[in-house]
Amino acid sequence: MRTGFLLQQEEPKQRLVVRTDSASEAGAAAHAAPPHSAALPPASTPEQAAVGLAECLQLLKGPRDERRFVGLLLVTKLLPPGDAEAVRQVHAAVGPTFLTRLLLPLKTGGNAAPKEQGSDGAEASRQQQEAATCALGLAVLSSFARVPELAGSDDMLEKLPLLLNVVRAGGVGPLLAARRGGPGAGAAGGAAQPAGAAGEGASEQGASVDEATVQDALECAVAAARSGPEGATVAAESGALGAAVAALAACPPAATQCMSLALQLLAAVLADEARRAQLAAEHSSTVLRQLLPALARVFALPAQQLKPGSNGQEQEDEDLQRRLLAAQLEALHVLLLLLPLPQAALTGSTPLGHGALWPAQLRQGLGLLLRGRISAVQRHSALQLAAAVVDLAGPGWLLGGSSEGLGNASSTASSTAGAAERAQDGEAFFQLLVEVVKVETSVLLHDALAPSVPVPLASAAAPAAGDWRPPAPRAARAPSEGGSSEAGDGDHAAGAALAADLADVDASGAAADVEPLLRVLASEQDRKELEEQLRWEQREAAAAQPQAPQPGERMRRVDETPIPAEMHWEGPTEPSGARAARVLPSCFALLEACVEALAADTQRLEATEADGGAAAATLSPAVAQRALFSLQEAVEVVLQFIEQTVAEEAAEAEAVGQAGRGSGVQHALLLAALRVLGRFCAEAPDAFAARLRPLLPHLLPLRVGTSSGQAEEEGGAAVDHAAEGTIFLLPLLLQVTDPAYSGGDSEAQARRERELWCDALAAPRAMRELTRYARACAAACAPAVTTAAAAAADDALLYGCQVLLNVLAPGEGPATGGDLDQEAAGALAQRRRALLEAGEPLPLLRGLLRLAAMRPLLAPHDCSPAEVLTAARLLCALAALCGLIAASVGEELRSPSAASSGAGGLQLELSAEEQQRQLDEEEAEERALAEQRHLRKLSRDASLPSAEPPLPFLGPISGRLMLATCSDLLAAIQVSAQLALAGADLAGCARQLAEARAAADEDPELQVELRALLGAAAGAAATLAQHCPPFLAMCQDDAWLAAEAMAAGTGSSSCIGADAPEGLTMLLSTLAEEGQG
């Protein structure tokens, strides 16, 4: 166990000893005076104690058991506390055999003689004597266990199963009663007791004996488990987890010593990672599911004890509070060991949160820890626990839920009150966690960029429980002259209280290690006071620092914040970079979970308001607004860290003349920071648009273990899997490149913002990474065998194609403004040219066509309309993107700059040798693809068209690829028109398409997507028809397109209606003009 979580152990208490002359009297005396009672005064002088100890050793050596028993009763009185050598002498004198005989009734159940008439008193006396004898043996054994070599001896390890049975049964009395087949009463003897006060006294005395024996057995088990790997393994195999769970469940709040010992036993058993995995596999059905609730109960006890009572007075027993806090910190350590175990092992088939108390208890305990003035080590451990619970229970745990346990609620009114109380507690905890994570993220990012600064060692001893102070009630703040804060004023605002707590931290650094870059403020008055305090500190430190940044402004470097001299510490330290690498992932996970929880709560509120019901959100509007503001501040520091890291990598690459390698830890933190940034920007796309766009070429290529520069050097080898940087930013890119993007105050501003994003993605490195992402997704679709894997791969590919279509096609929506003007058309042509300059379009085209060839356009007859729509969406997107690639090649070949490479033209034409080489490669790929189709038992109709003569080369695109592209493009236009346009009525429409269109009519969002795909495919076909005469001829030969083009040329009525997408209208106009020409 990490000593930083524990207080120093108290000195072992001396045992009460009564002098007797016979074994029977000694047993009775031992039962009358439990071993954990107050001790008699020791000998007057050390010499007398030494003489007495020598006499006891002689008694312990026998030869009769009566002498040994009396010696055991006497030795505890004369044994000097903490004298390991004297304990060794006693152990050598007693020997293992006598102690084993003392504990023998625990194995056999005692001498169960036939019961005779009138023998109840004798039987009760005998049972009491057996219980007292076993209690004395356990007390002596616990004294031996305090010596390390005796704790790990074979004799102690052999007794571990018996000791854990005592703990599991709740004492020697219940265990003896169970062995004898009688009731497991709390009294030591288990026999009937006289009625009245004497009976009650005997029962209380028996319960005291049982509690003492459980504590003795736990002390022995803890010492044995800590003695080495063998001891921990024997304890685990003997059922230490179940015994500890039973002890934690039976312990009242005041039995903190027993709680502490049970937690130490758990920590010793769970310390080894391999053993944790083994225990999860062996005990997942029983013990582990009981362990999490038991630990959560202990973890929440300090918070429950500190709550105001019915009379409005708080708990006054400060000693009990300190002991409960020490147990809470030990439970925190065990929880951090436990929660990485698989979710199924902890919860089984029971749904998380349904009727369970542990989620709310963990929130209570974490809330108390984070509000108290604890050390940075304890605060970081609390954040790690919060991240682990979020990973187990989901982001909704941060706000609480109606499915959590209601405790003892027995009526509708109490249930309603409990739900309201949970909602209030969830709101306070969420706001508290957001503020703490915001401050700690800035501090730890400072550590990551200044990794050599010494900070307190996480595993060093820290008297946090002893110095812990509960959050004191704060006086209500007067409202500022400039208005109230966003979260409200007064002591009910969790964020305001936390802000004041952090601002009042003394110079010892108990709550924060360095000055936070982003302030936790409750009002404008707080802001002014804190700024004045910071200006004074800056003058004292002679370090000029800029004014606190406003939201949206560029901030100073993260590692420019100086550490005041008075905040340096003494004692064991570790590099700040190591602390950042350990704790920052938890902070990032909590930031992402807070964003997720806030977004889900806002969606619930909007959905409820749309239905006309009462507000169902957990967070009030003021708290939600303040939380969003705080999260934006925290993410701004994350963005600042990304900017600085990218700039340093670029400077390193420029200095050494190659891609900067950097450290693995720094690169991993950069990827984690990018994930947080992408998650926040997916909910607030306009937050950091201007600062994020220039970083896209550096962030999109980021992969696990590979920097952006390394990905550029590796070239094609980097497309084995999709880049994590692109995956993290894809939700944001889908929104900001959507033609219907509505960011900004006006349509013109939204159009301008979309153009800026598309231009940023048209940068060579960004465009290359988008095409590589689409290639990787297409390659991942082929080996997917399960339905879930295939659906996930298809969705990823669809999103990747959609981003490229948004960038390369004009699209429709408020941001396009109808027909493209000359400037927009020029920008679109430049982006298409950037696709060719990236050097990746031909491999992408091959990968997309290969995937389309393996999937029929129309699903089998027994497919549902939903499956038909899913297949149609994907294949239409593939065909539209392939058509755009071919159209971009044709457009570049016809451009004026194509005639001269010096003028910037691209060399797209292939020589005869190069064309033949490419044809040979395609033939080999076709044979391999045919073999795969045969193995997969797919239809031959899904192969690339080879019956018709291939089309001529279009630059680097062979005739076979051109034929496949043109055929798929025409099929996609017809299918998407049949699904998206209400007036379209193609001849020979398949039944599946008719049913799918009926289903699509019920989904407005799907209708918009299908219209966008139709417009992109038809627009690409219009451009390709202008630059590729064979494709123009194919369009003119198509009966439906020819009829629609004739109707468009003559101005007669058309079956597609007046609401056709702009791309389809442009295609029909092109065909009409060419037909007239």
C-alpha cells in the first residue's frame, strides 16, 4: 500500500493479564477480561520487568500446558512495547504446536459432548472457556505478526485460512457456534444467557470479544499478506477478498480500526496487477460485485458523518472524523486498484446505477475530498478515481440519475424528495468537479512543458488525514455593483465557494501547487480582487506577466508562469513531467466527460421543452452557463498547450533538418489533448476556429506513436490505419464544412467561415491526410465480418467521404447562396487541384471502386428498407467521390496551366509504357479480387465491368477504372434521385427502392442527406461530362437522363420537379446544351 494514503499506526495496546494457578481458572479469567481491555500497570523498573519476562519464558517452555497457558497470560503484561527481540524469544519459547492446539476448536468446533439433563450451565461454561482460549491464541498470534520474519513464516501462512474464517464469521463466537451446528450468536459462547441485565452484559461482553478477535485475525492476515509475494498469494487463495468484504459490511462507523485493517488487507492482495486479473476471472460472480459497494460505503462515511443532523448541529466528534478520513483515504487507494478491473467483473448482469447506492456514495466522498484542503497528491488521486468511475458508469454519473438507489424511501413523497436532493447534490458536485479539473489541468500542463521541476512524490508519506479540514460554511457575498455572477452569489454556489477556497490558500501550497493560469471566479468583484493580488505578487517576484486573458484572446505560454520561492518544498520529490504524465490523462478524461454530460443535459432540456413538458435537466441554466464558460477556459489552456507543442516540434524539425521526434510522453499527451479539444469543439464549433485552422496540417496526421512529421516521411505506410488526429477532429470538420453550416451572425458570415475551413483543409498536408483517412476506412470495410464491425466501418468511411465531398463540391444550403460566383468557383477549382497535388487520389479511387465492386448496389430481396437505405447512402457517397476525383483530373487536363509544367501544371498524362504497366497491375488486382469474391461466395455481377470495352485513359486513370467510375456514378444518380425526389419515377424501379423511399419520406434529416449526395454526384457528373466525351456519350445514352435533359432544354414539365438539387440541374443543363450543339 502507498504510505502516502495512511496515517502512522498507533502503538499496539498491551493485553490485560490476570494471575491464576490453573488452566481452568486462566481460561475463565481470560474470558472475563478480553485481551483488548485496558492494561494493568507495568513493572516498576526495567530490571523487574526483565526478571518477570525471564520467568514467563520459563513457564512458556512447559513442560505442561497449564504452565504455558499461565505464561501466555503473564507475558503480555511484562512484554515491552515494540521490543521485537523479546517477541522473538516468546515465539521461540511457545513454539507453533501449542498455539495450534489453542486454535484447534476453531477447526473442529470444540468437544461437542452429548447433552445431559441439567448440564446447560456446564456446557455454557465450557463453550465460554473455548472461546476465551481461542481469543487468547489470536491475541498472542497478532503480537507475533508485528515482527516481519514471523509474519511471513510458514506457520503463519498455514493459519491464514483459519484466520480469514474468523474474520468472515465475525469472531470466534459465531465461528464456534457454526462449527457446532448452532446459531451464530454474537456472544462468545453461543449458549443461552440469563435474562435481564446480566444476560445483556454477557451479550455485550461476547460481542466485545468477537470484535477483538476479528481485529486480531485481521492484523495477522495483513501482516502475512504484506510479508512478501508468497504471503499475498496465499491470502488471495484463502479468500481474503471475501473476508475483507464481510468485515467492511459488518463494521459500524465507529469501528475505524477494523475498517483500516480490512482495507489494508485488500490493498495487499490487489497490489499485484497479475493477481488482480486472476481474481477478476475467478471471483467475478460473487466477491468483486460486493466489494465495490462495500468500499463506496466506507468512502462516503466521512461525508455522511459531517452532514448536519436533525437538530442542525454538525458532528462534534473530531477524533472520529479524523479516523474516518484516514479510512476514506485508504479506501481511495483500494478503489484506484480495483476500478481498472473489467466492468463485467465488478457489476455482472446488474445494470449500473439501477437501485445501487454506490454511485451516489462515491460522489459524496469525492465531493468532500475535493472541497477539503488536502495535499496535491490526495487531490490528484481523487481525480483519478473520478475518471475511473466515469469510465465504469459513464458521464451521466457526474450528474446523478433517477435510477440510483433511493435508500430507505418508502413513499412517493420521500422518493420525490430523494430525487430532488440527488439532483441538487449532482449539480453541486458537477460544478465543483469542473472548477477543480480546470485548475488542475492548467497546473499539470505547466508540469508537462516544464518537466524537470521537482514536485512532491506521489508515494511519499503525507499526513493529509490529520491536517484535513472540512469545508467551512462561507458567509454570503454581497452582490457586486456590476451585477451578479453567472452562477449566482451566496454560499449555495459551489463554484463560488471553491473559488474563494482556492483564492485563500496559504503559501504552503495545500490546495494548489502553482498559480493557475485560468482563474476560478465567482463575480466581477472577485476578478478585481484577484487581479490586484496577482499584480502585487508579480511586483514582489519581479516577473512581469500580462493581464488575465479574456475568453477568446490568445494567452501566454503555459510554462511562463513562475513558481514563487516560498512554494518550493522539502522532502521526497519527483519530476513534474512524471506527475503530469500520470494525472493529466485523468483530467483530460474528466474534461471530456463533463462536456458530454453537459451536452446530454442540455439536449434533455431542449427535448422536454419541445414536447411542452417541465424542465427535465439536472443543471439549472445559470450553473450550466457557468460550467460551459469554465470548460471553455480549461480547453483554451489545452489549445495553448497544443499550439506550443506544435511550435516546438516545428522548430526542432527546422533545426535538425528532419521531422522532430520528441518524447513519447509528450506525444501521447498531445494526442490526448487533441481528443479533448475535438470533443469540446464538436459542441462549440465557433469557440476556437481562428486558432485551430492553422494547426490542421499538423494535427490531422497525428497517430499513436508517430508524430506528424514522421507520418509525412513514412508516406504510404502511414495509411495502415486511420490517423487518430483525423478521427478526433472529424465531428468538428463535418459540421464546419457542411453547406448548411450556420455559424456566425449572418448567412454571409457563415458562408465565409465555411470557405475558410475548406481552404484550410485544402492545404497539401491536410488534404493528403483526409484522403489517407478515406483509404484506411475503405480498407477496413473489407475484412469486417460481424454486423457491428461492418456498420462501424461503413459509418467511418461515410463520414470520411462526406468531409471530402463538402470540401470539393459546392453543395447546397444557406452558406452556398445558390449559384457559385466567380470567386467561389475559383476557390473550388483550387481545392480540387489541391486534391491532385496531394498525390493520393489514384490510390483512393482504386480503394473506393474495389469496395463498391464487392457490394451490390441493390441489396438482396429479403433486406429491410433500412438496410437498403444504408447501402444506398454509402455507395452513392463512394460514387460521388470517385466522380469528383475523375472530374478534377479532367478539369486539370483541360486547364491552361496543364500545357506547361513551369507554369504550375501537373504532369498527369502517362506514357504508353506507364499505361501498360498500370493495366498489368490492375489485371493482377482483378484476379486477386475475383478469388476473394469466390471465397466469400459473392455474386459475379459485383465485379468491375469487363464485358464492355474499356474507356480511354483520362490522365492517370485507366479505362477500366473510368468505366467503373462512370457506371457507378450514373447508377448512384438514378438511385439517389429515386430515393430523394418525390417526383422521380424511374422505369423498372425495384420493389426495395420503393419501400426504401417510403421509409426515407418519414425521416427529414435522411432526406436532406440524400439530396446532398444526389447534388454532389450530379455536380461531379456535370463537370466530368464537360471534360470526358466518353462519359458524355454514356449520359446521353441513358434513357432517363436523356428524357430529363430534353425536358430541361425545351422548358417542358419534368418529372423531377422544380426542387431538384443544383448539381442535378447543372447536369441536365449540360446534357441539353451538348444535345443542341
